Amino acid sequence: MKQSDGEIYIASEPGQGTKVRVYLPRVEARSMAMVPAPPPVVLHCGAETVLLAEDELGVRKLVREVLEQAGHTVLEAASGPAALQTAKGYAGAIQLLLTDVVMPEMSGPELASKLTTARPDLKVLYMSGYTEETMVQHGMLSGEITLLQKPFSKDDLLRRVRDAMDSSP
């Protein structure tokens, strides 16, 4: 309100309710110049295989669709134990584990620990709606992780996946 030079008045009486008045200054309509949208970010992702572990169906479907459109093979799992089974049953190479940090049954870090024991070259990218600082403070993650903060855009997802794939083990 302050940045808009506005004011709020609140009046409350027991049994009568509360009245809230919001005052904003009037401004003259201005013609906005048309600014062209920036060109879309084009990212080369490649054809690597990603094991996606995410318990939220909507997020999992969206991430899978974006990664497949970028050329990746996506192995999908709704939980840590399901991801372990999927990886165990997949004979090919898996380049990246993309996992939610907090999931029922098994956390993302626990899943990553088990999978990297069996597949030492596996890169890991965590995603979470929690901030990295909050997760480190509550012992959910160590400070040496790669985190994709939810919500994220398609471009953010592809960029972070590419960065994780290209990082040193």
C-alpha cells in the first residue's frame, strides 16, 4: 500500500462486523508501448535417460512431458521404492535421477544414496517446494546438493537438467 501511496482504514465493532476501506490514488491511463516478448530459450538437452521420482501426479506428468519433448527417455516412479524397482529392472544407463526431496516411504536423499551405490555415475538433481536453506536447517539435505526450486518454468527445468548432466560426478 505504501509504495502505491494508498491507505487502509479498518473499523470493527463487536456484533456489527468489520469494515475495511482501501484507498488508492487515481492515475491517468497511460498508453503502454508494445514490447515484443523475448525469444524463447532454446536448450539442447540430448537423449539421456532420466529417472523421475515424484509423488505428486500432476508435477510428475508435467516434468515427464517437458523432458520427453526435449529428447530424453524418462523412467517414471511415484515413490522412492518404486524408483528403486524401476532402476533395478532397467538394463540401460540412467544418467540422471530427478527426485523430489520429501516423499512418503523414502526421501529423495535416501533414494539417491541407494541408487548411487549401485550406479556410481548417476547424477542427482533434487526438486522441492521448500527452500534450500529450510531443508538444510531441518536436516533434509546437506549443503552440497543441486536443487531445483518449485514452482519452476519449463526453461528452468531444462536448464537445470542440462547443468546437472554436464556437471562433474
